[in-house]
Amino acid sequence: MAKRLTVKMVERCQIRPPPNSVPQASLMPLTFFDLPWLFFPPSQPLFFYPYPYPTSHFLSTTLQTLKHSLSLTLQLFFPLAAHLVILDSNSTPPQPQPKPNIAYNENNNYVSLTISESNADFRRISGNLPRDVKDFHPLVPSLESSLSSDENHAVPLLAVKVTVFPNSGLCIGLAYHHVAADGRTFDNFIKTWASFHKDSSFSFKSMPSYDRTVVIDKHGLETIFLNEWRKKTSEKQIVMGTESKADDQFSDMVRATFVMGLRDMENIKSWIIAKCKNKNLSEPVHLSPYVVTCAFVWVCLMKALTHEAEGVMDNKFFDDQPQYLCYFGFNAGGLNRFDYPVPATYFGNCVGFGRSEATIDDLIGENGIIFASKAIGDTVKKLDKALLGEAERWISDWEVFWGSDLHIMVVGSPKLDAYETDFGWGRPTKIEEISIDGRGAISLTESRDEKGGIEVGLALPKPKMVAFTSLFAQGPS
């Protein structure tokens, strides 16, 4: 039997940019791209690396370099050491709640770094096969908001936890609020930190751009999103997601990774085309590797979730409600989808939201993958044509999305080459995204071992994971 993961804290410290290296007091307004992320909990990526040394070696050699390189990186990406400041309106008569901002103060702000040691089996926990979800949560750092006397919130935007598995490996766990940075921006941060750690003479060539005026709000989206946020805060419905997850919440859940290779994608694409010809159906307009992967996973998940452990259809979602709508949500990068330039080094969010829908009857039927690929492909095409075409509904549509029992949200992107994040120990053994637990979400990362492939991470109750594994292995049918 595999050992239960236990984690013992060794050290906790505060990491700041070098003194006087950034403005002592800086204020960054949130753009309309940042505001929707106020509704989301933090992202929680874990990077596992081989490290065949004892904890004493890590503490005496590697730790100091990690601290120094992180400090140098925060000099360039200082908003990640800042706080999201949410001001409470106490005026009489009441006035609209002030707009949140990212505020950095050299004397008060820092990134919390925790060092821990674990007795777990590193090879097992960094593998692909099903593992207990609760074993991963001790590897994630906590982001705790503070509440001042006037009830203003100051929410840290980044925390780091490094866990050493003696003589086998280590895990760099991060928690960051998406309101500060999209996946592209955070990828630049983590790779810069890795480069500084690997080579202290690393020369950073492209400074992040903090010019918020490059994002143009042509549709009045800031006002719409702020009104939605103020409405939710007045109803006490906003949770920034800083609370810890309870073990009993995930007692029956397991986490696993499935790899979709190029040959798998091509087989599914060929199956869709052949099926459309045989059935005289219109072929989906956009069958990219991303769409094909998402469509196949969506169908496998819906089939797994709507079956009981014995393989009997769950009447709740099929016999009684065959037209029950299922939703598939994902992000779309915005840098190349505007009619005006946004620099590739822009610090902040620049992504749109896509939501595809299909009935449960269609998805689990014999043409389910065709319906799924058409729904997702049509949404991608719509975003290509006008990323902000229906943006005024992004937040209001989420109420419908999250209100459905059968919704799937994609976290991450296979375009970021996350497995190229090398701190000097080689490429990561494994990357996991913990924020998907219990949220109706999957994570997508490029494949570590197959060029062009995609890793799909998900967490499910054990019986559902067994069903999904079987359906995934069968391929399209």
C-alpha cells in the first residue's frame, strides 16, 4: 500500500524585490480584462522535479539560490508581490463600492515562501495513474486575505511552497490570483525565475509592459463588469477562494492524467469526417488538435458522469431530461485577436471567454463527438471573428454555466510550453493544476513526452474515474 502523504513545515519566509529596485508605492488599476477574474479562486499549479539529494543539501545549497532568484524575478514582476486592495464603502448615504486595484508598497508587500518536507513516494505522486486528490493539497501554499479595521480587504496575489521529497524529488507549488496575470504572463514569470535560478548571469531582454492604456475599452465593459461585481459583493456572493480545502470534501476523489497524442487526435478527426460522410451530416468547421481533444474529453466526461457505477444510465440527466444543456467553457488569448496592437510583454490579463453548449442527449449519443466538436469549433470561430462580440454577457452567463450540474471548464493551455520551465534540474517530471478539484474543470498542458500532444488532468470520484478511463481508452465510438 502506498504511503499516505505527510508534509512537515521546515521554514517560512518573506521574499521581496531587492531594496529600492521598484517604485516604493505603485498602484495598478484593473482593466476590464482583469475584472472578471474577481469571481474566480486562485490557480494552483504544481511543478514536480527530480532532486536526488537529502533535505539538508537543499537547505544548505539550493534554498538560498531559490530565494535570491525569486527576489530578482519579483523586481521585474513586482505586481505579483503586491496586494489586491478591495475598499469597503462606508459613506453615508452609501456610494458605489470603489474599484479594486493592485497596490504595491515596498515596506508592506512580499511573497510568502514556505519550505516543507514530505515522506511520500515521489515517483507515484508525480505519475499519471489515479492518486488520492487529498494527498496533493498539502503541497499547495495558502493565500490568506487580511481584513483591516475599516473592513478593507488586502489580498496577496502570489504564494510559493517548495516541498522536498528526500533523495528523490521536489515540488514547487504556487497559488496566484488570476486577477493579476493570465497564463501567458504567469508563464513568463515562472520561466524567468527558473532562468535566474539556473544561471545567475541570465540577462532578461524584454521587460514586462505595465502600460494599461494599451487595452482599449470600446464597449464599456469595465462599467458592466464593475456593476456585476458590486451586485455580488452586496449580496455576499463573492469568494476570492483563499480558504483551505477540507480533506473530507475530497475523500472519494482521485486525480489522473490522460495523454492525447497526435495519432489519437488524427484518429478522432478521421472518425468525425468519415461519420459525417456516412450520415450525410455537415462536417464541423474547425477540427484543430485543441478542438478535437476537448470534444472527445467532453463526451467521455459526460458519459462517465451520467452513468452509475454499474453502468446503468442515471435518470436524473437522461431519461427525465434529455434536453438538459451541458456547457463547455474555455479561455481564448486576445493578443492576436484585436484590431489594435497589444505588446507580447503586456503584464496582466488579455483573454476572452468562450462557452459552448449541447444537450446531454446529443453528447452521449452515437454522434456525440460530432456535436461536441461542432459546438466548440463554432465558439472558437466566433471568438476569432470578434473576441469581445458577446463580452458584456461574460459574467452574467456564468450564473447559467455554474448553475448546470454538467459543466466543464478548461484551466490552462497547451500553448505555453510549461514543461520547458527548467530551474537547473531538467524539465519537470510532472505538472498538475490543483484548482480543478471539485469545480467541474479539467486542466490542459502540452505533453511532456510527445511533441504536439496534450495532457488532460482531471479529478473525479473513483467510480467515475474508472468509467472515464475505460471510455478514453476505447476511443471514438
